[in-house]
Amino acid sequence: MRPFLYEPAMSDHYLSTRTLPTVFQRFALRTLALFGWRVNFAPLPGPRGVVIVYPHTSNWDFPIGLLAKWAMGVPFRWLGKESLFSGICGATLGPFFRAWGGEPIARGASTGAINRLAQRIHSENFFWLVLAPEGTRKYRDSWRSGFYHIALTAGVPLGMATIDYGKKEVRMVDYAIMTGDAATDVACIREAYNNCRGLKPDSAAPIVFSTEQRDAGSAQASKRA
């Protein structure tokens, strides 16, 4: 079985200041345009989902991605370690991180994390969670598969976003429902990221799960079958 793909009505959904409804969105898009960047954003296929951003190779990804998020006008959520939202750092920056969509997560409490995040997604009327499957800006030989299991467990679409330095555009036009067959789903994801380039291409991880992650994904798919 192939992943169910949400096909946009057209391939180009470039945002324009003429059609954005708020001053803040227009400001964010104009700021990106000053540096030659565009935002290609197809409408979300539903009120809940998971978004992955690839490749993630530079600190510049954050300000560019944040401006694109503001231009889109979508309150995306992202995960941050719990210490960012508590203690001295949390008292100062925590409110800003939460306002920007930050969700605290205890790094050491991995047991049941997938189910808790799936429940969190369904606890609100609108919840799109953004994750970087590489987990680091440095090169690694595989992806972390947490995003994949969250999307499967929650039964929500997966959005595939990129900050493409080759075309100088933030692009999010591909959405799919994963099947649970890891090999098939990874092939679909790999196709969506064909011809995109991070700022440091040599630091981009290959689009593959580690051996342990592939085995876990296959076991989970077998149980569903």
C-alpha cells in the first residue's frame, strides 16, 4: 500500500503580501523577501498533524523558519527541553518560547512519550507539531523516527517542509498519511525532498531510519496487521 497523498490544486502556493490578512504576516514575508527568500505554502489538509523540517544544517534555519511560520500565520508547535521553560531561563524566556509555540518535554522520560504526544495532539481543536528528524545540525547517518511513530499513533497527516537554500524558499506543499510500512513511507518522504539543499549540504543526514528504528517500525506495522 502506498501512502495517501494530499494533492494540492496547484504546485505553486507562493505567499503574497497582497493577500496576507495581517500586518504581522506581511512584515514577516517582506523581511524574508529583503534577503531573497519566498514562502511556498499549500493549505493544511486538516486541523491536526505532524510536520518535519529537513535538512537542518545551520543556525540560520531557525530565524528563517520562524519568519516563514509568522508569514504563514499558522500556530505551529515545537518541542523544547523542559529546562527552557523552567528555572531562571524559563522565568525570562519561557513566556516567549510558549508564545512562539514551544511545548516542554522531559528528555529523560522517554517511556510512553509517543502516546502522550499523540494524546496531546488530539486534546486541542488545532495542533500541528513541527519536528526536525535529524535532531542535530551536525551530520548523522540516519533519521530519528519519533515523528513517524507520533504521526502513525495519532493517525494524522505528515507534512514535509524544507528550508531550501538552493532555491531560497521555505516550502511546505507535500502532505501524506503514512501506511505503517516504514520502507514504503520513507520512499515517499525521500521523493518529497528530492532536489532540496540545506546551507551545508554535507551535514544533511541521509533519509533513512537507523537499523534499530527500522526493526521497531516493522514490528509495530506487523502488530497492526
